[in-house]
Amino acid sequence: MIGTIVAMLNKGAKGRLAEGVETEAELYRAISGAGNDSHVTQVLYGGGPPLVNSAGVPWTAAYIDTIGEPTADLRSNIAAEARAKIVYERLINLTDDPGVKEALGFLMTREIAHQKSFEKALYSIAPNFPPGKTPGDPRFTSVYFNMSQGEGDAVRGPWNAGERWQFVSDRDQQAAVDGGTGLPTVALAAAEETVVQQMASRTASVTTGDPLTGAELGMGEDAALNDITRAVKPTPAGGSTDPTPPASAGL
């Protein structure tokens, strides 16, 4: 239906563009009128509807959003219908064409029907949460870790308060919650450990000395030393800096 709307709105301009019956300036005004300033619509698609999504991405199989688990896919569909309704609302607010408003209003309404249908399908599966077969660890499925402390402290509500939730604000209780040290560990095979040690030795930093760098070479040795001196030299009490003017002063 959206493609039909685009085709109908561009029907006259599409024919004139294809047949070249007008001068360049007049034809450009025709195809770019009524807010249609998209060169994609004008030139690449000849005033017709392109097979792209609302962001201009051409049709691909990536549009098929499925993970193969009905309770997850239905939730994805519900979210997609909700987003689509909002997009239609915004499109309706952008046009003053009564026919376009009516068509978009119908499509927006159908998103509501689709969302209701998908929700009924989801809740006809019992149980439907959590998605999938493997249960979560009961030690953590009803725990809310309050990581937003301070002026932006977490707002309390049924999403993190009440008898269904364990609200954890203590920083000590937010670390190593599985009983370990809270620190990451990894075990390497003997061969892997050897090559890692070789790499560490090869890339180790020398902490003594002061190697000359490309930046210092570009500045010139004297300028580099002066730059370092200024960085470490303390500022005199009650005063500012060395009164000696720079070499370029007065130019």
C-alpha cells in the first residue's frame, strides 16, 4: 500500500520524467515539488516506489527477523508492530493530503490489530517466559543490582521493588556474587603459556632511559628539552613565569 501511495503521488511526474517532455528546469520542479527532494526517488527510481525499508536500506533477507523460538519471535513481532504504529503516526503528522492521511491511518490501525493478534498468540503458549527451555539461575533471576547510585539513583517501582525483587545497593554485595573472587581468570595450555610469555618478553617496555621520539625530532632537540623544562619547572610564588620574552615577541 505504501508503494502504491508513492506511485500514485508521482504518477504524473514519473511519466514526464520517462518521456522527457519538459525542459530540465520545469521537470526538476515537478519531481521535486510537494516536499519530494529525494534524489533517490527522483533519479534512481524514476519517481516510483523503491524496494527499501523506512531507512532506505534495500530489501534483503535480513528483514526476516527470526531466531526459531516462537516465544522470542512473537515478542519481536509485538515490538515491531509497536514501532510501526509510531512511524505511521509521524508520517500522518507530516502530510496535509487527506487521501494519504486516510491510507496511513488505516495502516496504523492495522498495526494495532497485528499487535493484539501476536500478543494473543504469545499468551496462548503457557508458560511462555522465560523464552526457551533452559531455566535461569534462581539466585539471580529476581535480583536487581542498583548500579545507578548518587544523584541519578534508581527509581523504585514494581520493576525493582516489592516481594518479587531483591534490591541490592551494597557495593560489596554487587561483586563476586557467584561466590568466586570476582576477578577474571583464564587457564592456558603449556604451549599457549610459552608463546604468551615470549610475546610479553618481546613487547616489554624499557622503563629506564629516555628514547628520542619522532615528535621530539620534529620539534628539534632544543625545543623538546625546553618543552620538558617548562613542564617540570615550578611556578614562582606570587608570580607567573620566566620574564624572558619568546624569540618572536615584537614581530
